[in-house]
Amino acid sequence: MAHFRPAGLAILAVTLLYLAQSTAVTPSDPFDVQEATIESIHNALFTRFTTCRDVVSSFIARIEEFNPTINAIIALNPEALSIADELDARISTGNITGPLFCIPVLLKDNYDTVGMATTGGCRGLAGNMPGADAPSVVALKNAGAIILGKTNLHELALEGLSVSSLGGQTINPYDHTRTPGGSSGGTSAAIAASFAVLGTGTDTVNSMRSPASANSLFSFRPTRGLISRSGVIPVSYTQDALGPMARTLDDLAVALAVMAGVGYDSADNATALAPPEVRARYRDHPTSLFSPQLEDMRFGLLDGFFNHTASPETTPVNEVMGNIVSRLTAAGATVVNISEAIFNAPAISATLDVQTYEYREFLDAYLARPNASGTHRPASFNELYTSGNFLVIPSQHTYIKTAFRSSSGDASYFTAQRGIQHLTEALAATFASNDLDAIIYPEQKNLVVKLGSASQSGRNGILAALTGSPVVTIPAGFSAPTIDAPLGVPIGMEILGQPWSEDLLLDIARHISELVPVRRMPKFSSKMVEPRAYESVPVIRPNMDNIPSAYPLGVV
């Protein structure tokens, strides 16, 4: 198995010190942050082509210009510019540390962040001011990242349409008649439109991979236990995961390493599952990958994760995946068709999804923590869902009603957990019997759904969510262009591995992405926005008037 190669941090530090002390370059044109990467920003910073303040200001300018169209941002960090000034001062003295130095990051608004509300997109939690950063946020800050702001999500991360009572409806930047996937749809739409370099998401069933797929992005749902989940509004202990989203695989790898660097966290005992040798891979924040050849690699293709009935919504997905399989086999890889009946996403979801047993208990525990600002917030699940200050789309009504009365002490919960163990064992047996390196399938059987839909149908994320398996999602293609989607609608694929195989999955993703380069920026935001001089961070207010009429507030 290939592994990350840690960067030569000592050599890097000397180089950056030299560049920081060198004569500043006067650029003839402003630095364009559109599609910017960690590397391109660092190159511009350390050759004095730009400043950290200008980088942050340029992203804010893009948000002011394009966010009214896609409604991806809930709030900006009022301290972002002052933090950028502090980092500029450090550049001038050569005090440059961290693989994410001056890299703007957007957080899904269920990550606790000091100085900003953590709302989950819910009006009832508008006054939730955490007293401490989530460990994953601490790791990002320690790596030099600037938290630029918070993104919209599907209310409390419970569905995939990315509509919330506090943030309104987020719009897909590639097709303004469609949702961006979800629940991390605000993050994905924002990163696709170059509102920041990196974003974070959470994933209980599909919630990072669905929006990455729908927005031509890379995302990583890691093995359960690799990244601490504490300090994030919870849904399910069994199924929740955190991870990064990015426009490039290199940036994704860096962000994953930083977030995994938290290590063991007593507030999330799942982090004790990671073997010591796995933790060792992330200590030095590796920034580059060795990539093995695809030749002689073996991939399982899950037949049950396709909709083979031809339609305008399913056929583009099947054609894109067919092209991927053809390119893999032409490159010397073997693709094995896996048709075992157990690998059926709707059936797995119907029988083994345990969210409703765990949601009330874990949300109660989160809400019981001190509220730093003293502003009132609901003290419990029951208080929140009887307040009227929330959004539950009609297809979720049964979910919430069940959560009111279900618990992890129910006999049926233990039956489902036994079923999850059986599924996990069956997945391991499939890897072994077919000698597989990874399993591949489309993230969604059909194109991302239209605005106002009842649910985000056709998603395949449940297998990894229940088994705790690592999955990298990569852009796989686009549907045919239309008037609504001038570039087509993005289509993504999942690459699922065995536990703790994150490095191998990134290697595989690198080769497939080089074999089939797909990423495109949205047409509506594919222009440079003129730099603006900000004395302070502007206030961004989400559009709460665009919630589809089919989604009434405060109704269960």
C-alpha cells in the first residue's frame, strides 16, 4: 500500500523565511482567487505578489458578488480580516507555520466556533454561542487556516435538500433549478463557486458526498474514529462523520491530514479505534502523495447501486459511470461486477439506519452544554421541536415523530445494530473473496434533484455510513448541457475502501482523476471579481424568503 510522503518541513520553513524577507514584487494584476489552491495562495503570498488581507478580501468580494444567487453563506467571521492582518505581520518577520497558513476555510454551520453562532441552520438555535471551538476547528486554526464564515445546510443536517429555516434554500451553482445536494450543500456550493479554498462538512448518511457529487468537488468521509466529532451538532453516534471538501485532491489530502491530526479525543471515544500506526501518518501534516499505477488493481462495481431504468435523470449517471469503467479497464485495472443482494441502498436504509434511535439523546446532550453568550436556546430536543422555530420538510415528519419516542434502549435498536455488524462482515468478505482494492459506484443513481422536491432521492451513501468505511468522492462527469445547466449537471462517484485505507483511496482517486479529468468551475461565477478594500467584514444575510412553499416552518 502506498502512503503519504511528509513534506520537508524544515526546508520549507527556511525557504519561506527567505521569501518573506525578500524584496516585495509589485504585481501588474491583482491575484485572482478563483479556483485558487493552497499552493497557488502560498506561492503568491511568499513571493509578496499578494497579502493575506488581499486574499481574504478577494474571497469576501466573490461572496458579495455571487452569494445572492446561490445563498450558500449564513454568516461571515467578523474577525477574518484582523486575523489576516496578524498573519501578514508574521510573514514580514518570517514567523510562518502551518500547512494551511492564510488559507480561508468555510465551516458548515454545525461546527462549534468561538465568536460565531452555531445554528445548524435552525431559527431555534440562532442564539447558540459556543464557549469553545470544536477540536477539528482548533486543528484547522492551529494549521494556520482563517475561518472565513459559516455555510448553510439542510436544517440540522437531517436531509439532502439544503434548505433551512435560518438560511433559506441553497441553490446549485451549476443549475439554478436544482438543489446542491446535502446536507452540506452550502459548503459545496460555496467551494464550487470559489468562496474559499476549503470547506468542512458532516455526513450521517450522504451529507458530504451528495453535495460534493452535485458540485464537481472532492470530499472525504474517513473511517469512523479518524476525526473527532465532538463540538459538532450531532445526529447519530453510529453514523456521524466529519471531513473536508475541496476543488482539488491535493488540497483535500492536506485538509484531511490536518483534521485527523486531532488524534484521540476523550469526548468522542470512537477516536480510540484508530491504530497507532494510522495516527502516525498524520503527525507531520503530509502534503503530497505517492500514487501506484492502476494496472493490476481490482475494483468492485456495485450493481445494486445503479438505477438501470433509462430516463433523463438516470441515464446520464449510468453513461458517466460506464465511461469510468471503460477507462479503468483500458488502463489495465480489473472491474468486478458485485451483484450480491445485500448491497441494496434503499433496503439497507429501510432496515438498518439507526438515526432516529440516537438523535434525540445526542441532541439533548449537546444542548445541555453551557451557552457562552447566555442567549436563550432550547434546552432539549423536545423544547426545540415544540418551539415552532424550525423546519421539517414533509418527508421528515415521520422521522421526527419517531425520534420523540425512540431511544437507544429499544429492542429494535439492538436488532438493527446486529444487522449493521452483519453488513460490515459481508462487506469485508466481499473485499476478501474478490481480492478488491476498492469498491466503486455512483454517489447518486440519478441527477441531483430539483428545488422543491420531497427528498434527495437515489443516494447510495448508507453503506459507508453504517459500516464506518472510508470513502473518497470524486468528480466523474457531467450530464449533457441544457439551458438551465450550461455545463451540464455534475455527477460524482464514490471510492470505498477497507478501514484505515485513506491513503490508498487518495492514491486511487489521484489516478482516476488524472485518467478522467472532470472538474469545471460553474459558468455563472467564472469571472474575476474586482478587488475591494474593506475596513471591516461585511454582514451577509441569507435569503430566508426563498424557502419552497412545500416546506412549511414549525410543523411536525
